[in-house]
Amino acid sequence: MGFVINAIYAMAHGLHNMHSDLCLNHVGLCDDMKPVDGSHLLDFLLKTSFTGVSGEDIWFDKNGDSPGRYDIMNFQHVGPGLYDYINIGSWHEGLLSIDDEMIQKNLSDMVRSVCSEPCSKGEIKVIRKGEVSCCWICTSCKDNEFVQDEFTCKACELGWWPDSQLEEF
């Protein structure tokens, strides 16, 4: 929710700065702001800086991007049958800060960081709608098709069948 509030604050600061620059001591919209020109307002938005709702500095680079801020969460066992994400660090303006003592590690099993396993011979990757590109469903090609690339089955020419590797005909 903080991002939404900060976006509203950015717009308010941009409009205020535009009004102060174009309308001087005039109350309300002056003729120089009618109609509001979006590209002119963008110039003021890009020069905006303020303290965000959570106390962070908000500003924009030349591309209109605000600096990235990330909380680093660790999925932890917090009680009998209870698990939760615990904040163990952050990344802000290129600086990484992690409390190593807060990390709860799985010492018994190797954790695999994959969404989907590789497909078998004769199968292609079908990316799940709305998922990231590392998550897919493996789908077999039809009997008269071969694997053209990792995402495409291609039908053999009439009268032909794929070889035993299901990669060529």
C-alpha cells in the first residue's frame, strides 16, 4: 500500500512544484497550467523528491525510475506446524544488508531452486500463463511431430515419422 501512497504523493508534489513555478502567487490553476500538459508535468515529476510514507527517500532518475528497494525474506518454522516469512535483510540503493544470524537453514535436505524440472525426450516446455519463464509444463509432441526447439513441436511431412530421438524426421 505504501507504493500507492508514495505514487499519490509524487503526483501531488509534482503538481505543487509545477504550480509554484508557473503560477507564482496565484491561487488555483493559472492560465499557464490550462490545460495541464502531461509531458510538462512529467518534467516536474522527475525532479520531485520527498520522504515517503515509510520514511524512505523518494526520488527519480533520468528514466523516471525510483531506486529499487527489496526486503529479503526467509521462510521459517516459527512453531509447531507454523511457518512464516521472516525479514532477514534488505537491498536498498545498491547496498545489501543481511543478518546472517536470522537465517534459518534447512540442514537435512538440499533445497532446489527450480520451478519446473527439465522436460523428457519428445516433450516441449509450455509456459504457464501468468507465470515466470522458468515455470512450465512439459507436454508430449504428437506421434507425427518432432521437437523443433524447446518450445515447439513440428509436424513431419506427410508420410514421415520422427526418429527414435523424436528430434528429426
